[in-house]
Amino acid sequence: MSLAARPATGRRWPAVLAWAVACVTVASLAPAYRLLSLVGAEGSAERAPSIAATAPVALAVVSAAAVGALVASRRPRHPVGWLLLGVGLAVAVSVLSEPYVKYGLLVRPGSVPGARSLVPLLYSTWLVGLGCAGFVLLLTPTGSLPSPGWRWWARVAAAAPVLVVLGFAVQPDPMAPEYLGNPLAVPALAPGLLVAALAGIVVIVAGLVVGAGSLVLRFRRAHGTDRLQLRWLALAAACAPALLLAALVAGVLGRDEVVLASLSLCVALLPLATGAAILRYRLYDLDRIISRTLAYGLLTVLLGLGYAAVVLGLGRLLPEGSSLVVAAATLAVAAVFQPLRRRLQAAVDRRFNRRRHDAARILQGFSARLRDQVDLDSLTAEVLAVVDQTMQPTQASLWLRPQAPSDSARPA
């Protein structure tokens, strides 16, 4: 492999990793809901939340995974994308592990392998996701802390999820007395680490509030586009404390489904608001990728339907098994591919990438006028006007190199 090809490969693997993590995260919802239905069917519905109550969890997982993969694939050095993937993965692990453990230990003991091994991590993964969400609030949109004075809090917030996982992992019955026999239990360390884990929970919850406060400070200091980018995130951050308060009240009243729904919506608000900021104000310039994805997705569906229609139509006219059917369908799809792609891309750009569509239309009109323009001053004004309309710079100027004297005008 040549040296020139290595940078391209190095830029490609973070995108592959990000989308692989997102796909695994979203795909884990299918077995989770299947196990949840099996737990309910076996008469243990009181031990598991209903599918309706876990719908916000699916929203949180899908939104965090999708937005995180988009950002991480385009800006692999920016921590927000990877943190959003961490939020989605942590919630997905929690959603999958709880019905898995219940089915393997309570409903049908021994029916699934490794159920008891997941007991130490059963209730801590949710809190890890909330810790990642707090960091997303703290680092958005620049990817760095608001100021160097926040470093001490970042260290404390990073240590909190570790303490929670360790504290619950060594408990003989980590928040679940019915799951006896924790394989990682260390009774001698359990009391001290339990106190540390409870302190970590307090720090994680406080991290969401502190992160929301940092966004408010950023919003007050921001101007122009930065202020527009932060407006969506500030709105989500303002709603998060209300949802956490609703979860706390519901927990006191014993309404577990309301607690789950409130916490899930709290987690889902963050990636949705981040996605709104990205798509509306091009925080990471992803509007072009979205338009291309939509265009090629529609193109694939339409060409697939066209191919099937040609095969079915000619299959009735030609003998069964004739190779002419496949050849004719392939030629038909190849013939309409480029014209259909151009039409679909233009239609999608008009709807989802309006700025690019308008810029292309302005440049097309400028090219047509350029053929007839001979006056240099008019051409200069035309070029500056086109640059201002398409690129929208803060200021623009045009410098023309003086024409050198011709060889015939030079003295011998």
C-alpha cells in the first residue's frame, strides 16, 4: 500500500467504528423487547416495565446512536459524537441486561447463559449513560471546557461513573435482593464502596445540572451563529431538571414506569437537540451528507421497484428462466440511473439542503451571463455579488493583477 493511501484509510476507520457501534446499539433493542415480552408472558409482568413505558428508552437509544455516529464519523476528534454513542450504548446495555437477567434467573432459571454474570452491572449502566450525557452538556458545542477553571469538576465527574460501577459490582445484592449470589461480591469492601457509589450518583445527577448551567453561561456569552447553535441545546437543558424532578416525585410515589419514562425523555432530549443544532445551523456541515443519504436511499427504492416491475412484466411475456429478462431489467436500470439520480438529488436539495440548491442556481445563472459580459467593472461587481450570495463572507474584495506590457511594446 502506498503512503498516499494511508491517510484516507486512517480517516475512514473512525467512521466505520462509529457506525458499527451505532448499529450494534440499535440492533440490541430487538432482543431486549423480545425478552421483555417473554418475561411478561411468563407471569412476571410486575417485575418488568411494560413495553409502552420503555418506548422513550428506544427513542433515547436511537437518537443518541444516530446523532453520535453522524458527528463522530465527520469529526472523530470531537468528543461529543463519541460521548453520544456512549449514552446510547450504556442505555441499550441496561435495557437488554435487565430482562435477560430476569428471564435467566427468575422466570426460567438456567435457560440463558451468563445471566448471573450481568448482575453486578445491572443497575449501573444507566448511570454511566447519564454521566456521559453530563459531559455532552459540558463540552458542547466546542468540544472543550468553558474555561480552564472547569478542569477540577471534569475530573470529579469522570471519576463518578467509575465509583458507581465498582460500588455496585462488589455488593452481595446490588439494589436487587432477589438476585442472590453476585459472582463479584466482596463483602469486606461492600459498605465503603457503597457509600462511594452513592456519592457518585449524586455527582452524576449534579453533573447534568452543572452541564446545563455551563450551557447557559455559554449562551449568554455567545453571539451570532454560536448563539443560534446553543439555543436548541439550552432549551433541552432547561427541560432536563423538570424531567428529573418528575422522576424523583414519581419514585417517591412508587410509579416506576413514570420514573423510567421521565429519565428516558431526559436522555433523549440531549441528542435530539444536538441533532437539531447540527441540521439547522450546520454545526458540523452535515446537511450535504443528509441530502445525499436521502437521495441515494430514494434512488435505491425506486430502482429496486423498477427492476422488479421489469422482471415481472417481461417474465409473463418471455419463457420462464430466460436470461433476456435479467438483461433487459439491468439495462433499463442502468439507463435511468443518472437522470433519475440528478432529479432526485435536485428535489432533495430543494427541500433539505436549500442553501446548496440556491448556490448552484446562482452559479448557473452567473455562468450564462459570463459568456456575454465584456465590461471589466460590471464583471467585477458580478463576481463579488455571486460570492456574497453563495458563500456569505463577512467581507469580500477582488484583486486583479495589472496587465504586463506585451513583448512588441518593449524597447529593443
